[in-house]
Amino acid sequence: MDRAEPRQGQALDGASAPQPPAADNGAGNPEAAAVQSDGQRALPALEPPEQPERPRGRHEAQRRSVGGPAGAAIAVVIASVVVAGVLATWLISSAKEPPAPSGASGAAAATTTAAGGPTSRPPGGGSFGNLVQNWSFEEDLSGWQVLGAADASQEPQGRTSGSCASVRAREPGRVGLALPEAVPEGKRGQRYVASAWVRSTAPGQPVTARLVGADGKESSKTTATTLPGLEWRRIIVAHAVATAGPLRLEIVADAVPAGDSLLVDEVVVRLG
């Protein structure tokens, strides 16, 4: 009669067989938790290796995140700069230039500015009281008379303007220009000042500016010598009126050789 094989968990002699230890959840016995169900010991789980910290250069600053009170302060500063820029742009765009002066005062202001430099043009007819209308000979010699045996014409290359008056002697002698009524009606006791810029083709030429009144009975004059080359020289004469009436202006050069010329530009006569 066959003996029945003992069942698992029972001893051959009827005693209870020893049971394998119950698997723990690892809280009480860590080694028990490493045992697999087939009785073999499980390998412990590998942890990822720690990343070594990147070495920083000697001059490299540590990274810092902007936040907290410092970040709020920076935001306030940026907002203030933006608002100030917008306000400045608005103020500049809304600013208006002062209106330009009109009328006589505007013309006088413009003339004052233009006449500031040493090479600027003097005032023309009506400006600053200049009584000479054709003062720079820009178009012709209208209003002027030729003195002596000479031919008068408009020539280019004035002192500061585009042209001047040229008086060329046909024979040796006294030549020049005259303005019959430079002062239409001078009153007794008034003082007038006349000036003109002159040069000559022959250097060292004596040139005289003269104010004549009372039909030649009273006059004042100034004489100067022309400069070499293309240099201009200014002649100024002043006259106090003794007898009421017009004043005549003469600009003449004496003993001019035939073929040489006297050149005149920018004539001014005013009450002074």
C-alpha cells in the first residue's frame, strides 16, 4: 500500500513543517524587503549619481534671481524713466516758437543781425536811415552823375554785393561820381554822415568824399588813399548844415591816369 506523500507544509512524522518567514514591507526589516518571492535576494536600487557643481571662473559672479524688494525697486525706476521720457516728449512737441516780428521793427531787427559782422553789407535805402536809394549799384547807376572825362558802368565783384560802380578815365584828370540830392532837405544845425567803399585799378590813388550844400558855399570833405590789389577802403565824411537846403555828395579821384578806373560801392548817407 502506497504511503501518501506528505503535503507541503506538513512534516513526515506529523509535525508541522517550518514556514518561510513572512515578507516584511521593509519598514521593520530592510533585509527582508530585499528578498524576492522566489527566495533570491534582490539587488538594491541604484541611485542616480550626484552631478558635480560646475567650477566657476574667478571673475564670474554667482547667479542671482531678481525678486523681492530689489525687483520691485528696479521696476519702479524703469516706470519712472518711461513716464519722464513721455512727459519730456510732450513738452517739446507742444512748445511753440515765438512769432517773428512784423513791420518796420522786424526789418530793423533783421538788418541789425545782418550788419553784425565786419564784412556784412551796410543798410540799403531806407534802412537805418540811409538816404541813398541806389547805394550798391546792383542794377545800374541810376540817380548818379559822372564827373570828368570818364565812362561809368556797372561792374561785377563788388565789396560784398554782386556789383559796383566803375568810372574809367578817358584821359588823365579828375573823375568820379556825384549824387545831386543825397540829402533832399537839410535843416540848419543837423549833422549828416556819408561813407563809401572805394578802390582803384592803380594803387595809391587819392580819393575824396565831399558833402556840399548852399550851392557850393559850404562843404566838408575827407581824403584817403586807395589800397593795393583788390582791397577796399572806406571813406567817411561828416557835415553840419549851416544853411537849410539839399546836400550834394561827390566821390572823386584826382590825377587818374588814362585807362585806369575808380570803383565805388555801398554808399551810405544818414542823419548823424
